[in-house]
Amino acid sequence: MAEGCRHAETAVLKVTPSARGCEDCLKIGGQWLHLRLCRTCGHVGCCDQSPNRHATAHFHATSHPVIEGYDPPEGWGWCYVDELFLDLGDDTTPQDGPIPRGW
């Protein structure tokens, strides 16, 4: 995945997404711009450009280090701990139908 990332090998290749949009925004009626998928547990959260930044909040709550750009699957990941982008190649997680936007 990425040279210098100590967590890339711990990123699960197949996770089940927790929701079809930002799980936390859907609960509170929030809005999101882009989605991020936790490669440890499948939590779907919103990006840092979204008002609630739920993907980063999930990292702080769980210490799960690697997320995937998930809206649409973008082929990249991010390690919060090492602050490195990861090339996921063909190991992206397919979406389960269209994901409704929070806007």
C-alpha cells in the first residue's frame, strides 16, 4: 500500500459498510460532502470538509488507523497515525447501491 505506513497491513481488505451514507449524520439529520470508510470495522463517516467530520471523530474514538475514500470508491486510503495516503489499487470496497447525499 504505502511505504512508511506501519498500519497498511492491518487494514482489512474486505469490510462491510455500516450504512449507505454517513452513519452518524443519518442518525442526527446531518449533512456530508464525501464519505470515508473505516478499513478496520466498516464504519461509514463523513470527510473533514463536512460539517461534523465523523470519519475523523471515529478515528479519535477507536484508534482505527486507515480509512478509504468511499464516495464513490476512489482507490485511495489515508492512515491517520502516519499521516500518509495509501494506494488501494483494486482493493476498494464496492458500494451497495447509490448512496444518498446528505445535502
